[in-house]
Amino acid sequence: MLPSASKPRQVLALLSLRPRYVVQTEVLIEELWGAAPPRSVLTTLQTYVLQLRRGLSQVLPPDGPRAKDVITTSRGGYFLTVGQGSTDVGRFDDLFVRGQRAFRAGDCADASRLLGEALGLWRGPVVADARHGRTLEIESARLEADRLSARELRISAELRLGGHLALLGELTALAGTYPLHERVHGQLMLALHRAGRTAEAVGAFHRLRRTLIEELGLEPTRHIRQLHQALLFPDTVALAHGGRLEEAVLIG
């Protein structure tokens, strides 16, 4: 069903990333052609939508919805008429929200499960098989940010459950990928400390601090500095005093 031509793929990708919401014709035109659309732009766009509907009609069941009822024409644009759970994006968003709720409610086991399911839907970059214009770049960046947030929250849930040893490899890799990301480094510091590798946790703080100063001219945030002090002086700075310091790092 997936079209082979580049521009119909872009149309399908954008509609799929915004299921049940009208994607305005102007947005689609900018996505496909930028500031230099062809003179026959509306006819060409309609042709792309027709191609997508023809492809859909080949895979839809005979007793199911018609292709034009799946890719629907609306005033000023088009939208994909599907349920929340019918696309990977919709399923990810639903699982992410449910995972956040479970975490806030203190059910870390359920939060870890839900967020793990959400992350399991990812198989690579967002719509990697379609060319990205301005709007797809924005949508892709939003989803990638949500993906990282879901991963951080799943790690926080698993750290609360005592899974620090199993997380060390993942956190080390994440800290290397995101050298300026303080929450990830804070999680790594906690996991290393709990694993009895406090000296390495202190080293992780110094790498983060050096990178922040060199790249941004900034010191680490208060919670990360306090965690560092707690690692250095555990007798005078209670690392888990009422759980408040660790919770500040885990929640972000």
C-alpha cells in the first residue's frame, strides 16, 4: 500500500503523524514544495491523494470502509480517519500518557511496563522512508523528544524498583549520546552509586560539568550539584534524606 513515489509518501507520512486532525492544504504544499510550488499545485496534490486512496483500496476489506472515508477531504485540507490505536504514533502517545499517570501514582512496575511497550513500537527514526520537509522535521523532532522523555521516565521507574545494575549499560550509552542532558547524567550517577561505584559516579559529574561549561558556559543545575556533594560527603549530606534528593533527580 505504501506508495513508491517520494511526494505521496510525504503526504501519507504527515497525515499519519496527525491522525484525526485536518492537515491544511497550505501545510501540505509547504511540506512538499517549500516556497516554490508548481503552478498546478492543487491539482497535483489532489492527484497524490487519489494515488494514496487507490493504494488503500487494494488492501481494505470489501466490507470495510472505503478509501475516501479513510483519507477524508475536509474544508481546507485532508485527514486520516483512524482510531487512536490504529497507528504507531497513536499507540505510542496513548501508552506514554498512561505510563506518566502510573508513575505519578507511584505504580512504577506498571509505568515501566507501559513505557517499555511504547518504546518497543520504535524501529528507527521517524518516517525514515519519506523525505522530510519543514513540517515533517518539526513533527519528527517532537516525537523524538517524547521518545527520550519516555525512556527517561522508564529508567526512573526502574531505578525506583532497584534495577540500577541492569540499567548501567543503557545509561552509559545514553550519557554518551546526550552529553549535555543533566537528567540522564543524574540517573547514571545514582545507578553507579547504588552499584558501589561512587568514584565513577563522581567522574560522571565532572564530565558533565566540564561539557556544560565548555559548550554552554553553564554550571550543572542545583539538584545535580547537590547529588555530587552527597556522593562526596555522605555523612554530612544525606543522599536519600527522606528520598527528596533522589526523587528530584528521578523526576527531573
